[in-house]
Amino acid sequence: METKHDITICLGSSCFSRGNKTILEIVKNFLKEHDLNGEVFFHGDLCGGHCDEGPVLMIDKQMYKQVSSDNIYDILNEFFEISV
Ligand code: FES
């Protein structure tokens, strides 16, 4: 059985107020649009202590820092190898 990818979004107050509130919706819509909900476990987490580099997002074991609505599509497209 294939294991699901894991996307963890930081929902700590710093990351949330600095952009992850919007990133959360973007990721949700992206997974739905590309029919990836069955392959991905998408969930939130509390502050992991990387606020200075936030907003942060983890995909599997890889941490993405300073995630924004400008770079989130590149991150997701690259990870899921979706050509645009
Ligand atoms: S709030 Fe996200 S790392 Fe602290």
C-alpha cells in the first residue's frame, strides 16, 4: 500500500496571521482541483518555533519557509510534478 504524502501547515498565531490563513485555502483548493485528496493527508499544526522564517509549511519531511500566495503554487506544482 502506498503511503500518503503529508502536508502540514503551521496554524500558530504568527504564521496564521502572516499568510497561512490564505495559504490554507489555496492548498485545500489545489488538492481538490488536482484530485489529490486521496493521496495527501493535509492537516494543521501548532507553532513549531520557526516563526522568524514563517509562514511555514511542511510537505513530507521538507520544510518550506516564507510561504506566500506568490510561491505556494510553484511549491505545490513542483512537488506533485504538475506542469503548468
Ligand atoms: S507560528 Fe508558525 S512557526 Fe511559529
